[in-house]
Amino acid sequence: MKISAAIITYNEANNIGRCLQSLKLVADEIVVLDSNSKDETVNIAKAAGAMVFNQEFLGHIAQKNKAISYTQFDYVLSLDADEALDETLIQELLKIKNKPAPAKAYTLNRYNNYCGQWINFGAWRSDKKIRLFDKHIGKWGGKNPHDKIEIPENIQALELKGNLLHWSYTSIEEHRNKIENYAAIAAKAYHEAGKKSSSFKIVLSPVFRFTRDYLFKLGFLDGKNGLLIATLTAKEVYLKYKKLRDLNKGQ
């Protein structure tokens, strides 16, 4: 089993170095699809032996599928530049590379770091996502910006030990700036799908989200950052439905 690693990078700082370093023993090829990054991402990727391509950002789903289109092997490990494999996950991947009949898809446990703190509770606690799969049966889907790998219902993804380490935000300011963009992307996707907003959703959906994440999912146990995550996530929900209502009115 040979593995192609497909990485997408954006136009802001990507910190791709640790991602590439973690793939050295696992990936048989590394493809990086860059969208006009303004840092040293491209030079770092080329120095690491990656094949680098450029594409104006098409949206999270289309961009990731585009990156996969450049890979040559059947199995693809799809990552963002701010993600990296921990040692346990690296060893797990090395084991399955030698299996004569690997599964068609594998789930990885993503462990999120927020402003230097690993998050153990709330909506951002460790979550399992399909990231390694046979590209002939799976692809990126969902709704922007909340994409996911979609595989046929009759295929079961196997879980791998270890963690996919994800450095989500390095500062609160970065998070605040990003939610405006994510809310706009989500509102556009909802609008194109024919969904409607209302004053009820604008007011109560953020309240529900905060209560669920901070209280029911124990986000408060992550301290100050748990509160920040729950608050800013609720604000993103508010902005999403507000922007969706504006789009509905414009229609």
C-alpha cells in the first residue's frame, strides 16, 4: 500500500514544516496545493521534496478535491498545513502500509490546540474524522466551510490509534478574524441550498450553541480558552444566520 499525502495551504501563515516532517516516514509522495500563500510555504514544501501546485482558492471542498486530483497512488492522506501526525499515528500508518488487504478508509482522531492549549472538552474536544481513504471510493463533501470525507454507506472506516494534531489558532485575534469569513462562507452555502434564516434562528441558535458547548459538553473545564471557544463559536453561528437573512432579502 502506497500513500499519497495531499496538503492544501492558504494565503496566510501555514506553519507547514511540522506537517511535512511528520509525513517523512509515511508518505510515498507529498502533494501541496497552494493558494497564493505569502510566506515561505512554497519554498519549505519544495525543499522537503513535495510536488507543489498553485490554484486560486476554490472553496474548502473543491480545493481539497483538486489537491487529490494531483496524486498518483490510490490511497490518499488528506491534511491541512496546520495538522501533523503524532508518533503513535505514524507507527499505526507504517503497520497498515504492509497489510496485503487494507481497509478502504480510516478514521484519525484529531486533537485540537487553541492558543497553545490542547483542548479536551467542549465542541472542540478530540474528534474522529476520515482522512485516509481510497480515492476511488471517497471524496471531500459536506457544506463549506465544514467539509468532510464522504464514502459509500456500505463501507466501514477503521479507526487508527494516535492523534492528528491540529493547531487551530495561535491567537484570539486570529480566531475573531476568521469567524467573519467562515460565517460568510457558511451563509452562502446555506443560501445556495435554499435554506432560510429568521429572527428566531439569529437569536436562539447562538444561545443554544453556547449552552451546548460550554455547559453540556463541559467546555468550562478547559478554563478561559474553553469560554473563548464557546463564545466565539456562538458568535459565528449568529453571524451565519444574520448573513443568510441578508442574502435571503437580497434574493
